[in-house]
Amino acid sequence: MEFQYFKLEIFIPETHFRALQKALQQVDAGHIGNYDSCLSYSRVTGTWRPLAGTNPYIGAQDEISEEPELKVEVCCKAEKLRETMAAIKAVHPYEEPVINVIPLYQTGI
């Protein structure tokens, strides 16, 4: 079965939210019916430990970091997935951004 839509979960510092929002709009992610720029976000706390050879945006090697982040959720069409992922990575400050791509069997779209 091929999926027509995906839900993306993007974890990003709040300081970069507006740049992400604009990037998503430019690739038409979050277009639902007669609306565009549809997304949701919530505040979360992320934790991570940078390992040897990393260059972390926040934190230090071999130390657990814990910081507030936003979890941004947006839908995109399958044919726009690669373009959307590239747009996200272009504005995301993390060396290894967490972007979960979840296929949607059915949507309200």
C-alpha cells in the first residue's frame, strides 16, 4: 500500500519555530483543503548526550543535556516529502535533527 500523506513530528528549539513555520509554508506542508499553513505544536523537554566526534548545538560531549523544545506536527503529501525534509533541515540548528515521518492510512484531508 502506498501512502498519500505523512505526518511529520519535528523537535526544534523555540527560537527556530518561526523559520520552520515559514519553510513549511514555502513547500506547502500543512495544506488541508482550503487552508494552508496548518500545524500544531506543543512544548516538550528533550534530553540527549552528544557522543565523541559530535558538534552539538546545545550541550557538551559525554554530558546529558535537558532543554525545552517544541514538538511541531504537520502533514504533507507523499510527493512533497523529500522537498519538505530538505526545507526542514535547511532551517534546523541541530546536527542530528529528530524528524519522525509517520505514514497516514487515512486523514481528514
